[in-house]
Amino acid sequence: MGLMVLDGNLERIFIIAFVLMIISIIRNFKPKINYVFFIFIGLIIGYIFGNFLLLYYSAGSNDNIEEINGNDDKLNKPAVILFMEAQPTTFDTYSLLNGIYSDNSIIRKINAPIEILQLKIAYENTGGSRSTELCDRIKEDLKLRLGIDYDVYLAYFNIDPLINEEINRLGEKYEKVILVPLMLSESEQYRELVNAIENNSLRSHVDIKITPFLWKSKKLSKQLLKEAIEMAGKDDVDDSGVILLMSDRYNFYEQGIFCNEVISRMETSGFDKDNLICLKHDSKDGLLEKNIRLLGSRGVDNLIIISASDLEENVKKQNRIRNILEKTEEKEYVNIMYKNGWGISENLLNELELKIRMANIKD
């Protein structure tokens, strides 16, 4: 039983009661101080106490990592590690806190209680994350495609099993490790991983190969085109608009090249180029609303929103986007459809298999 695992309403009642209890204690301790000051001090103390409690909880250990049996003879076949930033399927305070407190941002650590509450609400509204489930399916499919000459594993930046720990762990058993980023483009976490490998803070005696990102993938751009046509309907593509959402977590230039490739394919497939928009979606929700209104004013019947930078968009951003779409759809009288990432496709699996095989034969 972890923190914040109660039903949402019960949890909120508990939090309110806890804050009121702190206020009451302080009020009785210093009866001459202004009541508003009591409330302020109570909130500050409660916030600080909550942050320390979350930090303490996140420091717990996770013993679910499979141990490698000691063996001096390493395997000649490569270990393939698929990795990305992911989220637990259901709200898991331990995993989410680890992701927050492992971040280099001091501001994010200070805001941990607020972010955890936002994530709790997002999980309730979206029903959870499918990112690890999708990764499991990709792993199982690639195991069948690659056969017995490869062993395939999963790892993540922010939840167990962690990518750095898996490289060290598997380096005790395999001579070669192939790292496969399930990522469109470079992120800060990826740069930190590469620096750790180059600076030999990870096992230097392991031959490590890293496959390229997916932003140059023709197969993936074709897949997004195919899905956009299916969502719009073959006969309605000329009356449909598309907004491709780029992430603020990845390299903007590389994302832009990929999205422009997708838009170019859409133009040749019958979409009106004036109704195709590539948009960097960050904290400015008004920018997305503005572009939805713009396409609505151009008379599109269907509007397709695609999170183009991830296998699956994180639940917090999914929740924000869905809230924007629900609010805007009522005003614009346009049919809005949302796809929350690439998902799994034959094109994606073919691309990953090719990248892995190519990495294995390169010197």
C-alpha cells in the first residue's frame, strides 16, 4: 500500500483534513497571531512536510530487477536494450517520484507535491498510461523477428528497470550491447546517457552500439500518413485538417524535419496544404486553441490532432490536450480526433528490426 492510492475524492478529503489539522495546532500554539497568517503558515508547513515525505518515500528500494547469474564466459550474441522515457501503467507514487527526484531541475523537485497531484488527476482522467505495455509488445515482436541470435530487453530513463543499471547489469553477461532508443529525437536524458558511456562511467569493457533516432524514418512518416487518412476517411481528406504536435522535451530541429516530411506526404495524398500545421506544444495551451480556431475558420469538417514525437504521449500532457479539445470542440463545431502518439505498426517494427541488424554488423 503506497501513498496516494485511495479513491480520488477520499484522497482530497484526507489532504484537506490534514491541512486543517495543522492550522488548528498552530492556532492553539500562537493564539495572538492573525488568523490569515495561521492559514499561510499551515500551508507552508504542510507543503514542506509533504515534500519531505515524498522524498523519503521515493528513496525506497525496488527489488524487481532480475539478477544475472555469475559466469566468466560472456555470450557472443548481443543484448538489445529498447529504451525510452515511460510512465507506469497505473498511478504509482514510487515510480513517478523517482522520475521527479532524479531530474536535475531543483524547481521540479520543489514542485514535486504539485506535480504528483497533477499526475494523480491526469491518471484518473485518462485511465492510465499504455507506454510500458506498448514497449512490452514491441519487445515480444522483435524477439520473434530477430530469433535466437539476439536477446531483447527493456529499460527506461525514469522508471525501473533503469537504462544505466541495465547496461551495467547486462554488461556482465554479454560482449555486445545494442541500445535502441524508441525516440524520435534527442533529449536531455539521452545526452546524459551518452556522456556517461563516453566518460566510461558505465562499463567500458562492453562493446556498446546505439541505433539512430527515428526522425529520419520514412517508414514512420508513412505510418502517420496512413493513420491520418484512416481517421479522416479516404473521401474526406481534402476537407480535413491536421495538427502535428511536437514535444518540448526533444530536439526541435529534428522534430521539425520529421513533421515536414509527414506534411509533404499528406499534401501529395490529397490534404490541403493550408490545413496542415506543425506546432510545438508546451505550456502555452492558448497556441493550440488558436490554431484549432484557425482551421475551423477555414471550413474543415474534421480536425486530426497527432502527438508526433512519442510512442505514446505522457498522461499529464494527454489530459491537458483532451481538456483543450473538449472545450474547443463545443465552440468551433468541428469534429476533432486525437491520436496520442505513433503507437505500434508494422512500419515501426520493420524500422527497428533493420536498425538493430545494421548495428550488429557494423564495426
